[in-house]
Amino acid sequence: MTGHHAGERPAVEVIYSAESIAERLEALAQEIKARNLERPLVVAVLKGSFVFAADLLRALYRSGLEPEVDFLTLSSYRKSRTSSGAVEILRDLDLSPEGRNVLLVDDVLDSGRTLVFAKDLISARGAASILTCVLIDKKVPRAVDVAADFSAFESDDAFVVGYGMDVAHRYRELPFVGRMTKE
């Protein structure tokens, strides 16, 4: 028998509970609303941000905003160990960001490459403004110069899973953000 038995939980330690995430998202939605973005377009960077983006969208709605939403799937890969890392588009936007106030939503800001790539892409397509919002802002050295305009939480360099984020395609379904304790 492989896999987890019913009721058995993975070896993941809770960092941010479902309750604390929900609470923080309401406050985050108010911070975003305070920017008075007209016709906001939320662009969620998949796959890691899908749960965060969905909950944030509902929180934004409760705050009185009516954002449109689109998705961008990016893949960062390394050609070699010494490579600086590169990003490619796996799924592009359906909606044009031209003239729009874009809120770019991602799960984790660490090296910054993915966020910068997405920002540059959307900027080149004529967005009026781009604000970035991440679930977790890791306080680590960036490979590129970028900062998040909004972040739900700050973290050290722990490898986080759950709430949409995976390790080897597992744990996205967890309702909290956790760190692996043993595998």
C-alpha cells in the first residue's frame, strides 16, 4: 500500500492557519481597495497562487471592488546549475492588460525572477499600472531588483507548502500554509 491512509496527515507543520490567512486577506483587500484602482484586472500567476487568488478575489468583492481576473502560467527552469534561471510562458493571458490597472498575484516572492518577468510582460502590453501582491514575501536576497506592493505574510527561507503550493505536485489542497517536517 502506498500513499496516506484516510485520516492520516502529511508531515507538515502549520505556519499560517486557515483562520489567520482568512483574517489577513480581509485586511489585504482593504489595503488594495485604498489604492482606488479603476477597472482592476487581477492576473494570477499559476499554479501556486490559485487558492490565494480565489480567496483574495472574494475578499476584494466583499471590500466593494469588482475585479476582472485572468491567469498566466509561467515555468521557471534552469538550463544548467550555473544558469541565472529563465522563465517561459506556458499559458498566456486571454484579456488584454492594455490601459488597465493590473494586480499581479503570486504565491511566493523569493528570487523575484517570475514576478519581474510577469511585470515586464504586462508592462510591455500597455498596462496603465501594475501592482504586485504575494501570499508570502520571503526575506531572502533577490536575484533581481523587485519588491511586492502587497504581501499577506513575510517568511524566512522555509520551503512552504499548502494553500495552493506544492512539493512534487502534493499538498496543494491543504487549507493552511505549512513547512515540511519530514518526508
